[in-house]
Amino acid sequence: MSFPWLSRTQPRSGGSDRREKVVADELASRAGLLYRLGYSEADTTKRLIAHVAWEYDQPLNGSYQRPATLSDQAIAKLVADTYKRRPG
């Protein structure tokens, strides 16, 4: 017996790269918001690093690691770049 709803399509390639770009765009947006609210660059960096750690550093079967594009150094660079633009 066949079930038409049981068949599924293959996932598109590059999904993890697209997800990482979306997360980086969201972090840049948050950095801009925190800049406009008057947070210092150091405070913004700490907040965003804590957010990413909370979101992504949950171990799944002990084998998950945060992507390099979301490392603490990458987040600090993203915040510094956002603050240099002085979003307003």
C-alpha cells in the first residue's frame, strides 16, 4: 500500500550556508538596534555572544558544534563593523 504523503523531496543544497547568513544578518540587525538604544560596542558584543551561545551551544548527542562563522571573534567583528557604519 502506498501513501502519497509519505514521499518527500530532497533538501536543497547549501542550506547550512543560507542559515548562517540569515543568522549573521539578524545579529547585524540586533547590533544596529542596540547601537541606536545607546549600548556600548563591548556591551553589545557580550549580549550577542551570550545570545548565540544560548541558541547554538546546546549539545545534541554531544556532537554539535557552533559554526565558525558564528564564533565569538566573528560576532565581535560583525558588531565592530556595524558600529563603524553608525546605523541610524
